[in-house]
Amino acid sequence: MVVNRPFRPCKHPGCRKLSVDGYCEEHRKTTERKYRNRQDAKRGTANERGYNWNWHKVRNAKLSDNPLCERCDKKGRVVVAVLVHHKDRNPRNNTDSNLESLCAACHEDEHREDRRYDKGL
């Protein structure tokens, strides 16, 4: 079922374009970019968060030992892992029991709720 929502003026000050969900196409991109920049400033650099040269060695070793997505493998699917996930969300805890080889889709599923919480949804 398609719901017709009314067009409203863009929320960006001075913009007269119409939008269905708050911002016109031009200002939606700039608003999202500003949000990402604020989030990145809060999080710090990758190196500050613990993703340094040692992490890359650990990551490469894990992907070498477990080249398939561990979650997909449990479901009977064969998918190449491209990311290594910290189960306890602590990037400094690189013990083997805390690491999980994942495909991009499974990793996105794992962190989807985190992103919703960060945006306040």
C-alpha cells in the first residue's frame, strides 16, 4: 500500500524547495554529512579507537584462519568474510574467543541497532 504524504517546505533555513521527509535532496546530503562529521569527532580516529597496526595483523590472521562468514556458515551458506567483529564491542580485546569473521551483511545486521540508538530513533 502506498501512502501519499503531503509535500512540505524544506527545513533548511531559506530553502523554498518541497520535500516529503523534511529536507530537499540537496540539503539532506549536507545534513547527513554534518551528522557524520559530528559522530566521527565524538568517536575519534580509528587509531584512537584501537584499530592500529597490531589490529591489522590480528584481523588478517583471523580472516586467514576463518575466511568464511561464521554466521552464514551456521545457516548453511557459504559467504566470504570481509570483516572481523569484536563480540564484546571492545576493539582492544583481541582474544580469539572475542573475534568473529563476518560478511558485510552480517556485520551491518549486528550494528544496525547501534546506529539507530546513536541517531536517537
